[in-house]
Amino acid sequence: MRRVLIVVVLIIGAAILGLWRSQGGVRQGLSRTVGASSEDSQGDARDEIRKSFELQPGARVEVQGINGSVEVQTSDTKTAEVYVLRTAKDRDSLSRREVTIEQTANGLLIKGKQTRHAGFWDHLFGRNPNEQVTINAPRQIALALNGVNGHVTSGDIDGPLEVTGANGKIELGQTSSSVEISGVNGRISVGLKSLDDRGVRVSGINGGVELRLASGLNADLTAKGMNGNVRSEISEVTVNKEDFGRNYSARIGSGGAPITISGVNGNVRLTRADTTANSSTASAKKSATGNQDEVKPGTEAKAARNSAQ
């Protein structure tokens, strides 16, 4: 009986502490009573970073380990401007992670990482700091996004595009080089203006995939290991399905660069690119009113949830 009482007391104590740490009823009630004015009572703790860099054409812009959204806006410029907004429930939580921005020999690196581990109570009642990254970059870049735990959008780029280990919806502008996307837990939309010999590789996706094809694109598509269908919404592109199995193929234009798709838990759609929506802002507005494919849990891409931890 005594042990039962001890367990009950510990549970009640943990619940009260959780309310206190999460700025719940107990803490807010005390603040209102004494008329306290502090950073925590006003809202989230926050920190801002702003930096700008000159980039050469073809520079590699790499974003790693961000626990939040990433937006890459592109234009005809030589300057990259980076803005990072970090928020958390309090300053102590905010200090558990950091974001560094540095110019490298090849381009630019924006990296989030954990500086110290959360304590027992933080695991129970706390949450990791959130990071929102906005990049205004030249259009002539190579863009690489790895370990992003949030929504990703980008404008058009004249260079290769790479996304790995992401947990969230991915909306990318048109690329004129190559694309590699793998280990994503979320819906994907990417535009293809033209492709080099490397083509496109999409694998390990837990969500629907939309390939927005520009007029004049020449490629050969193959898809296998699908838990869904491949369909074309372009009249001149026909998708062929094997009589047995879940393998698909399609010739786009006169054929050429390979588009290889495998391990997708969702449908793949081939649509015609909207040439007027050539920025990340336009893409975001379009997605806000469109239908979203259902994301099904339990695939290998689900492991991307912890990639930014």
C-alpha cells in the first residue's frame, strides 16, 4: 500500500511540474496573480540570425539538421541572404540547439545541431527548439537539403537538387540539372525543366509524388516497388503497367535522361509544369489550395522523423 501511495505522489508531482514547465495553468495563474512580466509569460523565447554572402555561379548551398521549415527563394543575383528564426518555450530550451551559418570552399552551409541533451523532465514535458530558415539565393546553385524536420519549399534552380532524410511536405521549383530525393516522410512536388545524364532518382518516400514536367522535356521513366499507382495527366505521355507486379514505365518526349522511382508509399502523378509559378512563393500559394495525398505511416521513410534530433 505504501508503494502505491509513493507512485501516486510521484505521478501527481510530475503532472504539476509538467504544467509549470509548459507554461500551463499553474504558472500562468501565478503570473496573472502577481502581475509578472517576463519573457516566458509573454510567449516563446526567440533568437534571430541574419547573414549575407557572395556566391559564385554553381555554388553548393547545403542545409542540414534543421528542426523546422526551410524556404529557399531564388532570383538573378550573386548574393545569398540567410535568415534564421529560432524559438523555444524558454531560454534554457533554446540553448539546447544551435544553428551555424558559414561560407565554405564550395559554397554555403547552414547547419543545426544539438548542443546538449535534454534532461529527464524535458523529455517528458518539454520540446526541442524550432528553427525557421529562409534563404534568398542565386538561381545558379546546387541545392542540398539533409535532415530537415519540417516543410520545405524552393524556387527554380539552374543546378542539381538533392533532398535526403526529411520529415514534412516538400515543394520544389523547377530544376535544370539532376534530382535525387530519398528517405522522405511527406508529400513531394518537384518541377523538371531539363535533365542531364544523371536524371532523377526518387526512393523511400512515404507520401504522394508529383513530377511537374516542362514542355520539351525528354526522359524515360521507370517505377518499381510501388504501393500506389503511376498516372499521367499529360495527354501526350502514356504510362505503361506490367501485367503482373507493380512496375511502370513511360517515355517522355523522345526519351533520354532516366527518371527512376522506387519504394514509394503513395501515388505518382505526372503533370504539366506551370511556367508562371516559377518561385517558391507561388508554389506555396498553389499548395495551400490544392489537395494533399494521404501519408501512410509505417514505411522506411518514417525514420526521417528523428533525423534532426
